[in-house]
Amino acid sequence: MIASPSFAQVAAVAVGATTGAWLRWLAGLWLNSKWAGFPLGTLLVNCAGGLMIGGLLMWFERTPNELLRLLLVTGLLGGLTTFSSYSGESLILLQRGHWALALGHTAAHVLGSLACAAVGYNVVKALLPS
């Protein structure tokens, strides 16, 4: 049975996620039109999220704080970028010596996300009137 989360846990995730999503949106507004249509803002937040989750994984390994982890990792980085979660998971697999699994995990996320984006695009395109 799954325990019910406390109000503090729910609030930490909600505040972090709201802030992360807001920051991602602002980065897109600021940078996505600057470089010939390349989504530079998205790349920036994805790289920043990967960098931050690496640092936070180490930080929380040394100084565990579940509520702060929920705020920063699950909430903020989850809202900022979907890359951060899988980057952290892949890093843990690598640190444990599971090289093939880490490579497969990474490839599945990148190729899976790209494939899903293409499928979603084409399904909606097919459903919309010409």
C-alpha cells in the first residue's frame, strides 16, 4: 500500500514544478527565436537540468533531506526539464557499473521521446482539418 503524501510534500513538489515550468517558459521566450529557430532555450534548460540533478544527487547522497529533494529534484527540475530525471537515473546506472543498461536507458529515452513527438505530431496533423 502506498502511503499518502503529507501536505508539505505535495506543496514542495507543486511549488518546485510551478517554478521550473515558469523558468522553462521564460528561457524559451528569451532564447528560442535568437538562433535561426533552433530551440536554444530548451537546450539550455535541458543541459542545466542535467547539470543540476548531478550536483543535487551528490548533495543529497551526503546530506539527505527528503522535502528539499522533492522541491528541487522532483518539482523544480521535473518542471524545468524532463531530461534531468532520466539523466540522473542514467548516471546512477553508470556509477553502479551497469554500462549497457545505462546506454540502453539513455537511448530509449532520447529515441522514445523523439518517436513519440513524431507520432503525436502526425496524429494531431491527421485529425485537424486541412
